[in-house]
Amino acid sequence: MKRHILILLTQIVLLTFNKILCQTGIQKTPLLDSAYVSSKVSYFTINHGKILGTGKPVITKLFKESQFVILGELHNSKQTSYLVNSLVPIMAENQFSTSAFEVGPNTAEILKRLSSPWSETVEHLKKFNSKYYHPRIQREVIPFFGGVEDAEFLRTMAKYKMHFWGLDQEYYYSIFYFTDEIERLLISDNLNSDKIRELKVHLDQLVEKWMLARPTLKKEGKADAIFESISEDPAFIEYCKAVEKTQNNQAITILNDLKVSWNIYCNWRKGSHQDRISYMRNNFLKKYKEADSPKVFVKVGQMHASQIISNAAYDLGHLLENMAVKNGSVCTNINSAVRYHNYSGEMQDNMKSESIKIKREKVFLQFGKKSEWTLIDLKSIRNDLLENLIYLPQNGDFHRIRELIEGYDFQLILPLDDGVTPNLIVPDQGEKK
């Protein structure tokens, strides 16, 4: 009798356990592993600016169906710039009239001028970068436009008559060229004066002094305080007053935007990252409204492209996804990764990386190839997950994998990558800008 009761209890326990497993989907549902992910992968190559391979129809389809495409890039990546260059004709075929970048609005206007005529874009940017590069500071002049490959995709965009938007704060280094830009604007308006020119000389000297001191201050944790020091210096205050008296709106806008940008830099340790993201979101909304709701390609860093909360902020990817839902259209969010690279001077395979973040991405990263682009359809995986057709690993990898699946529609893995080719002539060490 006792034996029968024990067997009955065991059967009840097993039935209950099986029911729980069925409810969670784990018993009958396959694990998200390499065998499953392989069914979501396509590949392509780029040959003379043209995309070839099984990934091409996927790319063509996503641009055809989307109002917004946001690429979360690896900054200063040669392969990324090759890709963007090859995407421009596909964008044009699908009425994408605008590209938005992770630069300031006023810097975008300079990029627009430097890319006219389009055929001289590479040379114009080379001259600009060479003029403002400071050998003792050694910072790129315009973020993410310091390479030959960057200038080449900008040239192609200009050839196809695309509009450029700048969404971000103005780069801290930009003051070096903005005082010249303000002078150019005032001269064209017949408003420049010997007084403003004299004040500009003093301001340029002040900025150079603080920028040269920045590396030392950085070691002391005071690097970003230089912007407060510049803003409070009589040379800057007097210069601003003189420019404001001219009533040149473009020049005044540059100064006001610089002040906003510097304030973000000064307070980034105090939570100003969210202020920066709101600044980017608001700039997009303003430009979008002025342009009468265009189709837009957005090229920004990875963390800005996620459609879920990222780095404690609802970033551009989240904004565009919500706008698309309201518009009854589609936003496609793309994340970038690299398996093979030469960033350190010799080829590395990130599958051997000790980075815990990269280790948790290996279920996707393993499909990276040296000579082909890899495209993984995360949106399809997300739909399978919602329908309980797969389940995720139950260890710590769960969180990063789910973050990628929910945050992006596609995972892009670059082929063997390197940094961009510097598009400038570096002056002698003794020279100033």
C-alpha cells in the first residue's frame, strides 16, 4: 500500500513538473544556440561600392519598408564607412533624402559646405582637417569625419543631394574652427570689425592654452572644468558681447550652442548624459518638423541606436521607434559588432577576447567572417521569443542576449576591420594650428 502511494505521489510530482516546463516553454522549445541562430544569418560583400550576396535583398527590403534606419556604428571604423558609402544608392532608390550624424548642428552646416561641389569633398575635408589639427593636442577635428573613407561616403551623399543633420552637442575641439566660421559669417554680412578680429586673437590664445592643459587636468579629474574656465574668462565674455551686437543670427547661434555643449561637458559626471540625449532628441524633432517628415538614415554610436532604454536614457533609437509607431511606419535599428580587427596593429579575433561583454555575445559573434559582412535578423528572433518558439540561456548570458534582441532589429558583424585612413597632412610638431 505504501509503495502504491509513493508511486502515485511521484507521478503527481512529475506531472506537475512537466506542466510547469510546458508553461515556461523550456521542455519543448529549443534553446537559442548556434544551430538556431544560423537560420537567421545572411552574408554579403562589397565590391566597388556595390553590395552583393544573400544579405543584399535583406538590406534592400529594410530600406524599402522603413521610414527611419538607425545604424549603431563602431566609431572610426573603415569597414563601416565602406558600408555607408555603398548604402547611399539604396537609400536614394527608396526616397531617403536625409542623413543625421553624431556631430553638432553647426558642424553639419560646415560639412555641407565642404561637400560642395560633391566631387571635391575629400580634398576639402583634407584641407580643413589639416588646417585645424593641432599636433600637440592630437585630436580629430570633426568627430567621425577624420578619415578618407568618411569623406568618401560624405561625397557620395552629396552626389545624391542628401541633406545633412547634426544632432549632437558641438565637439569640445570645435571652438578652434568656430571662431573662424563666425568671422567668415560676419565678413559675408559686412559686419566684421577690427575690434572683433582683435578679440578673436585673444580668445584663440586662451582656448589653445586650456586645451594644451587638458591632458594634465584629466589626470587630476578636472579636464572638463576648462570649459567653465573659458566661459568665465573676460576674453570670452567680451568676444560674445561683441558678436551679439552684430545681430548676426548664425554667429549668435554658434556661440549659444557652444555654451550648451560646454555645460554638458562640464556636468557629465553629474548626470548630464541624459541632458545630452535630450539635446539630441530635441534636435532631431526640430529638424524633422522643419523638413516635413522625411525618411532619415541616422549614423550614431551603438548605445544611441537601441530602441529600449540604453545607458539610463531613452536614446535616439527609442525616439525613432516611437515616432515610427505613431506614424504607422517602420524604424529599423541596427547594431554593429566586429569579430576580426587590426585596431592594435595585428589581427585579433574577438572570439578569444577576455571581455565578459563580448563573451556573452559569442552566440552571435561566432558567425563573423574575415571577408564577408554578417547580418543576423534579431527581429525574427524576437518574434520567435515572443511566441515561445525558443528560449534563452538561463545563465548570465541571458541579460546581454535579451538586451540585443529587444534593442535592435539586426546585428551586423563587420569583416576584418581597421581604423580609417587619416585624411589630413600632419604639420610639424613645432607648428600651431
